[in-house]
Amino acid sequence: MTPLERALRERIAAEGPISVEAYMEACNAYYYATRDPLGALGDFTTSPEVSQMFGELVGAALVDSWRCAGAPADAIYVELGPGRGTLASDALRMMRAAGFRGGEHLVETSPVLREIQKASVPSATWHDSIDDLPAKPLLLVANEFLDAPPACGRCRASRDRACRRSCTRP
């Protein structure tokens, strides 16, 4: 039995059925905390890992947005779920060449991926949550981040009543 299964069994035994959202949140947290899921040895590959051009184009789009906003000197680059840091590295290289000098902030909860990101973006500041980000203008990147958040399972119990799906065992 994995630590995840044990934790889920204990939680369900203590609290009763949990929502699909809570179940998926626990699965995502365990999955990303215990491995590097990217590349040939992982489970999937993302666009930044295929070509640096993707990150450079993202960087160019961010520079355009930054300039349209008046090029605020205190603006920061923020990436949610930055994987290996490849996109951040490529985008920031483009942005630096265009004059952006803001800080680099990565929102990442996986200790495994944070260690890998340190090689790609060594000057970054890491955060566990978007709530921890500084109150500054930000240039936000969330490539593939929105693919992974837990979903809320809903069903239709009757014509005028909805219900929420729950998990009774892992």
C-alpha cells in the first residue's frame, strides 16, 4: 500500500466520504511531490521541453504586455507550476534581452521539481501558494497548470436537484 493510499483510507475512515475534488487534490500532491513526471523517463512532455522557441514566444508576448502596461519597473515574472523551469528560463532570456529586469517568482509545491528548477532559474524565489506572492504588477504564466487542478464532480440527482460526487475508498 502506498503512502497515498494509506492516507486516503485513514482520511475516509475518519471523515467519511470525501469529494472527488479532495481526492484528486491528494493524488496530484502525491504525484508531483514524488517524481519528475516530464520527459522521456516521465509520463508526459510539454511544449517547453520540445523547443526553446515556445518559451521565447511566451517571453515576447509578456514583453509586449509589459510594455503596453507602461513597462513598470517593479513588475515580476510569475509562473505557476513551472515544471523543470525550462519555460521560465527561455521566456526570461527573451524578456531580459528586451529590457525586463523584474524578479522571478515560481509557485511550486513539489520538492523534487524545485530542485530541478534551481538549475534552470537559480535566481528565482519560490512560493508554495499564489497567496505568498508580493503585491506587485505581475506577468503571469500558467502553461499546463490549469490542466491539473482537482475537478469538482457533480451529478444531477433529479430534475431540480444536483448532488456532488464523493469517493468512499481509494
